[in-house]
Amino acid sequence: MYESYYGLSEKPFNITPDTDFYFQSVTHQNALNVLLVAIKSGDGFIKLTGEVGTGKTLLCRKLLDLLDDHYCTIYIPNPYMSCDLLLRAVVEEMGLSGGLQGDNYLSCINEKLIENAQNNIQTIILLDEAQSLPVESLEAIRLLSNLETEKKKLIQIVLFGQPELDIKLQQNSIRQLQQRISHSCQISGLSVEALSHYIQHRLISAGYHGPQLFNDGAIKYLFKCTQGVPRLINLLCNKAMMLAYASGDFSISRQHIKMAFQDHQNKTGVPGWKLWFATILMTLSGILVMSQLGNNAL
């Protein structure tokens, strides 16, 4: 759509967690440092929490990228499943399905963990959206953490979740798990200063070379609308760039952000007329370009 208009190689504000766009803010880098230190120290349970849209999944994938061949990583993106299904998912991620005999999940996993330890390979399970784990599945995770030698744990478990995870862990039935969490960290939204750097970072990562695209008024209003939450920032920036392109503007102003926010707030699901007009205009532009190419070919 607007990529060629701004000289971009790709869209800069997609909401998918792409590590190529990872932004090293203070809050995210501090959390990543805590995770790396905790993993290297061999501690059993590690927990990271943050509100919806603050970048937990992206941080999880960045962590995966940083762990080399000395680590065996098992990533479970959606652990909302029963105890048996969760253990089966771990077995499958470890490539052990062929060694299963009935429901001997723990013994099968334990054998692999011992083998990894003998080869100096550290095994780590990363559970995203951990607040959705049923209590019985959290208990299964605790049982996994019991697998150890006389000197060290055979497995480490990293929980990524929304603040509701902290509430769930306070339940009396799983208090043993709460006691085993050796490191805990939290991420929050970006400051207004970090937000400005975040936008510039994503634009450059998408191939932008040019003057400041979002003016100061746009940045301040964007922070007011999003409170620095990266997912909301991406949504509004993408809509604002569509609106600017459709109206023939280049710089993104406060008014573009305001219209994008109004459209985002529309609870009916019907896009605001400005964004609707932008979409129609871009579609017609594409048709005209294709028609012109066809005429040239003739």
C-alpha cells in the first residue's frame, strides 16, 4: 500500500512479533538481562509479566534467538491445555514421541533431560500466555521442575504471562510453585521519549531513509492514546500512515493520529470514513497502475 510512497521495503508497524524489529528499550532490555542471567545461573523457575500488548511474546522470541546450541529449548505458545496434553506437547517439542509407551510422559522426558545434561546441554521450557494455564497443568509444570540430579536442576521453566498470572500463583493449591520462582521481572509501556525512538527504529528497520516522519505533536498525542503500549502504537501508526498517504501528505501529524485513534475506538467494527476512503483510494491507485502497465505492454 503505502510502502513505495515512503520508500519502505516492508510495513514498519505490523503487530506480529518480528525479532528484526526488536527495540531495546530500558524496560525490555532490563527484563531480557534478568532472563539471561537467571538462565545461565541454572535456577529452576523464572517469571516475566506484563500487560496485554507490551511485548512479552517478542521478548520471548528474542530470548530464543539468543540461546545457542548449548541449550535445548521447548517453546509452548499457547499452554491452555490439560495436564496430559501439556506434557504430550513437551514430549513432541523434544522430538520424543517415538519413545512413548502409553502415558509415560515424565519418564520419557526425564531420560532425555539426563542425556542432555550428560552432553552439557541445558533444557529450557518457555511457556507463553502462562496466565491461561489451568491449575492442574501448573502442578504438572512443578512436577517437571522436580527432575534433577544431586547437583543441579535438569530443566528450567520460564513463564511469560499477563498480571493475572501473579493472581493465579497466589492460590493455596499451588503455593509450592510460587515458592520456587527464583527470578521475577515485569515489563511496562514505553516512555514518551522511548516512544519516539521506537517509531524511528521501526521505520529504519523497514528501510526508511528521510526526515522525521512523525512530528512532535503526533508523538505526544500517540503517547496520550496508547500510554506507550507497543501493540497499540503499531496499530495507530499503521492507520495514520494510511491516512497520510491517502490525503497526499507525507509527514504524520497529530490530526492523522487523532483520526486513527477515533477509527480504532469505533466499537461497531465499521471503519471510519477517512480510513475507508484511504483504502478505496489505494485500491483504485493499484487498479490504475495495473491498467497502465497493461497498456504499455500492448
